[in-house]
Amino acid sequence: MTDREKYVAQALEMGAADAVAFDIGDIVFDPRTLLKCMYGCADWGKNHTCPSRPGSPSMAEYREMFSRYKWGVIVHTHDKALSQKISFRLEGDAYRDGYYFAFSLSDCALCGTCSAVNCEACRFPHTARPAFHSVGIDVYKTVHQLGLPLNTLTDPDTEEQNWYSAVFVE
């Protein structure tokens, strides 16, 4: 079993609805994601992992950093906290397997209310990670070309949400 297959299987065993390996060329970058963060996200400026935080890399800097990876795994769940738990576990396992630059992206779900709201330091600075989309990745195009489901919700209170995270391995 290859490492790709191992991490995909592990994500599925942990409860992911889907998990697929990707090559870096499958990841679609688009700096317009920042516009959606700035003008569409209720958490803009209220989260330590969002691109509004002081000192956050630019979209171009994120693209440069992530373009140095060769492959990784995308995790699909219907629960934000589970998506983060799985991707962070895969990141740790990949690190222990010798992929010392392994890094996960997931919408942070560690706290009910981020401590940034009260201008306090992050409670979990070693495990909080930025969202897949907040670093300039077009999640819709990326997951659609990999055959994964994602559509805009007309009623988020009644429709099942799709949460995606990614682990960049090598």
C-alpha cells in the first residue's frame, strides 16, 4: 500500500465521507477567494486562522508555499470538527512517516468562539490551521475536478453541508 492509499484509507476509517489523493496540479488557486472571505464570511477579522489576521501571508505567498508540494489528500465530511480532526491526524502521521513539511488546511473548529474576538492569543496555536479556501484555493473547482460533491446551499439550516480539508504531504 502506498502512502497515498494509506492516508486515504485512514481518513475513511476515521469517518470521512470521501477522501482522495491529489497531485499539486489538481489544486486550483484563485486570489478571488479573498473577496469571498472579506465580503461573505461572518468571521472575517474574528478568527486567528483567517487571512485578515495581522502578518498573514498574501495569496501569492500562500500559492508559492503550496506549489512546492507534490501531492496530498483531500478529506470530505459533513461535520466541520470531524474534517479538522481527520486532516490534523493525517498531517501528524505524515510527519511521523518522514514528510516533515506535511501541513493540513481545515476550517478551524477547535473553539466555540475564537479567542481573537476578545483580542486574546489563540488557545491552540499548534493545532489551529487556516481554511482550505482562505489561502487562495478555489475549493469548488478543485473538488469538482476530483469528482467530489459541493454546491452552494440555498438553506444552510436544512441542507447538509460539505466540509473539506486538505493535507499537503510532499
